[in-house]
Amino acid sequence: MNLSIRQLATFREVMRSGSISEAARTLGRTQPAVSSTIAGLETELELKLFVREQGRLVPTPEAEFFLEEAEAILRRLEISKRTLRGLANREHGQLRIVGTPEAVVSFLPDSLSRFLADKPSVKVALVSRAPSEIEELIAARQFDIGFSETPLVRNSFDQIDFDLECMCAVPATDPLASKEVITPADLDGYPLAMLHSEHRSHKQALARFHDAGANFNQRFELRSAYPGLRFVEAGQCALICDMITAYKAQEAAGNRNGPPMIVFRPFRPRIQNSFSILTPAHRPSSIVAKDFCDFLSSEVAEIRSAMITNGL
């Protein structure tokens, strides 16, 4: 059986109007064309759908039954058309995003909130994982987008890299807050909060202090930079953290009443801590996923520009 959408729509209109001529006018077709379509449908179904009684077109019981089936098919088609139109217009869809704990705390939710403002039907799954797990999840195509520290290049995912750097957070009341940049010499023996010893920023910081002959005094070892901000606010240490964490913390402080409790300064010599947007390779991204990747790219670029320009 090879039924067409035109046959179903024509049959439905004939049933609604009770007349070939009325159906033809409604559909904008000729009466012979409508008659031919109905005849073809009857041949395909091997059923008589209409009979003529005293000049009137009368549907058979089989036609009454088939009308329910035809309307169900056409309704489902219309829903599918609206859904696909919504996908094309970025109104529908699904985003599965995995990011580092720091990114999932504030940066990704804030970016998603802005991106989804005019997309009420887009559904989102957002989870946090360690960078190594993010790489594997994206490579296995379990998520659409990953936001992580820049990994080594692999064939199993594509990446957009952002060259960022670490910032140094110090208490606003500390004399170090008056400096334009913070160096290892400034932090000689000063209590520090840092990510764990296996993290690339920790290794780079250790090397910078060693090269400067400065005492590296790590008081707090962290898995995520955000808890370190509380210790800085309490005047217990300085924190060397990624640029995105610094930006979001500064943004949050600007929304609170009162003077800032922390200031952020560039750390020199530079400590690199770049981030990347990861997507599965060898699989096309959805329209909404592509758009969010572009949106996220612009957000990271704006953060980098703001931090470098303003020296926050």
C-alpha cells in the first residue's frame, strides 16, 4: 500500500464538505483532480469509500472508519511539521552539556540562561565532571557539548580552544591589592590557596616561584577554585585561579552592596590555564547545539577581553 499525504488530505476534505465540488474549492484544485485522487485512494485501499444516492455523495461505513485513521495521521504529521519548524527556528531541541565543576557553578548556568531566554521549549541536561571524564564522555558521544580545560588533541572530538591565564585574588584590605600585577616575589611566604598538586596551574605556579627564588607557601589545597574565594574573603590567603572563576566572582561582587572584599590582579610570569569547547567528532551537531557553541565562544571571548582590558 502506498498512500500519499495528498490523498489523505483530499479524502478528509471530501468527508468534511460532503461534496467533491466543495472540497475542490476549499483545496484550490479542480473537481476532476479531486475525483481522480479519491478514485486512486479507493484503488489503493481496495475499498469503496463513497456511493451516490439520489445525486448525493454518501460515505460508506468503511469511509467513516478510515476517516479516524486519516485524521490521526494528518494530526501527527502537523505536529511533526511544527516540531521540525521549531527545531529550525531554535525553538525546540535538547542540549546535553558537561562541564568542569567551576564552570557548572556559575558560568555555564548564566550563559545558558541568557541563551535560552527566547527558547522556552529547549530542554537541557547539565552535569559537572572532572576534565578527564569530560573528554571521555564527549568522545563517547554521550553529551553534545563539553566545557573543560584544554585537552590534548584527539580524533574522537573537535575542540575550540581559548588562550586564558590565571589571576591572583587577594583580600581587598591587603597592601597587595594596590599592585597592578602580582608576582612570586610579592607572594614570597604568603599563604596560598591552589588547586591540587597534579593540576597544571599548580605545577606552573611551583615553577614560577622556584625560578624567582620565592617561598611557595600553600595553605589550602583545593579541587575547585570557588571554595578558595571564601578563604581570601576571610583574609587567610591569596588564591591563584582561572580567569573565568575570577570574572564570575568579580561580577557577583558587583551585584552585592558594599565595597568588594576581594580584588583580582594578573599573575606574572603568566600561568596558562586555557579552556576548550568540546563536541563529538564524526557526528553532526544539532542546530541548537551549534548555536550554543557559538554563543559560548562569544561569552568566553568577552570574559577574556574584559579581564585583559580592565585588569580585574
